Amino acid sequence: MNPNLAGALRRAGIYFVVGYAGLTIINNSGMGPDNLWMAYVPLFITVYFFARWADAKIAAFSLGKDNNNSAD
């Protein structure tokens, strides 16, 4: 698989899982509809940066594992 495509799919998967969990928590928090944007904006900003960070860690781990296998 193309590494760029794999990275994009991995980030989308992380974003989906973490974002959906965050939305579930916020929507069940009992906040009024007028105040939900105050929780959504930081949520999606945090989820974006978390997804980028987690993807970089996963890619580095995978790259290290691939390098160890090719050195054998």
C-alpha cells in the first residue's frame, strides 16, 4: 500500500475514533445547545493534534520495526 495513503487512512481512523468518543461524551454531558460550540471547538482542535501525534508515533514504531526486520 502507498505509504502516504496508509498514513492518511491511519490518521482518519484515529480522528474518527477519538472524535466520536469526544462527541459522545460532550453530547451526553447535559450542556445546553447554545453552549455546545464552546466544547466542540477545543475538542476538534485537540483531536486533530492528538491524531497527528499518534500517527507520527505509530509510523515511527512501524518504521523501526520494518528496519529491524530488513536488517536480519
